[in-house]
Amino acid sequence: MMEPIKRVNVGDNIVNQIKDLFLDGKLKAGDKLPPERELMEMFEVGRTSLREALAVLESQGLIVRSQKGTFISPSFNDVYSDSLIYQLYFSEVEWADLFEARRFIEKELAGLAAKRATPENLIQIKQTIGDMERAIEENNGTQYVSSNMQFHEKIAEASHNRVMIDLYNSITSLVLRAQTKAALVPGVMEESLDFHQNIYGAIAAQDSEKASALMEQHIESVHKFFEKS
């Protein structure tokens, strides 16, 4: 499982190798790592380099250390997702890039939801549409954005694809910022609601191609409204 470390960026190599072992399924959340002496022999590194690497992994929340030993964090997957969220949130993201990513991700999510949504998933998606209708009636932009976000999140959940759900969750903070800005443009809420109703109808009818196409058109429509805001 472990390989000797090259003498360049020793600490980083240890960190990356442990991460790779987890992603490859050779280490799992909750697994106990070998004692320090064994790790030093496996990696062929000194105690200082090993401890520096473990300190980095611990600071990132990827391992936990106690008197019982060193363990892969039970929330290892969440740490990766959160890390991506923060990287995207604080980087200079072009809004066009965000909408391009949304079209790619959410088109597939809608198609999968049409194939896999359970009755409970459909109830939850339909509920968000009702919430959006009430928000429009009350001219409540904040509530509309919240319900809009839930609509897309419930579709992601209905895909029942853990990787795709995590991909979508990694951009939700940016999606929220974009939705909040776009909601200020007159007419965007009403047009989005029409798309949402039609997307739900396609998902409920198990029409994967239609659901995917409508979601792609919807996001492109929001993008155009966003550019006006």
C-alpha cells in the first residue's frame, strides 16, 4: 500500500500518497494507520518529515490522532467537498464558467432523476415548486431564491448518484450568489417557475431526455437574465 518517498517535497508526497490511498479505496474512513515507526519504514523517511505530513493531514481534518492511534477521519469525504467549495468561493470565478458548469452537471442530474426518482423524491421536488409559487404571490424574492435552491438540490438528490451530488454541492455557494443576483431582474422568477414546472413534469413522467433538455434550456435562460442584472 505504501511506497518509498522521493527526497523532493517529502512531506507533500506523504500527504498526497495517503489521500490517493483513500480515494483508491485502499484506506477507508475510520481506518487506523500503522504506528509512526512502521510508517517511517514504509515511506523510507525520517520522523520529522513524517510528523510534518501527519500534522498537515490533521490540520486539514483528514486524520484524527488520539492515544489509541492515528485514524482516517470519519468525515473524510465531507472534508474534500468542503475544500472544493472554499477553493471555488474564494477564487476569481467567471460567472460564465459557473453557468457552463451548471449546464453540464445539472443536465445530467435531471436526466438521472427522471430515471431514478422515488415517490418521496417527487413529493419533495413538487413541494419546492409550491413554495416558489407562494413566494411569487407574496413578491418575496428571498424566499423564492431559497425555494429555487431547494428545487435544484432535491433534483440532485433524486439522481441517487453520490459523486454527481457532491459535484453539485461543491458549487451551491456560487449558485446561491448567482440566483440572488438574477432574482432582482423583473420576470426571471416567473420564467424560472415555468421551467421548474415543466422539468418536474418530465421527471415525474420518467422522460430523461426531455428533463435534461429542459434543464439545459432553463440554466441558459437564467444566465441571460443574470447578464442583465
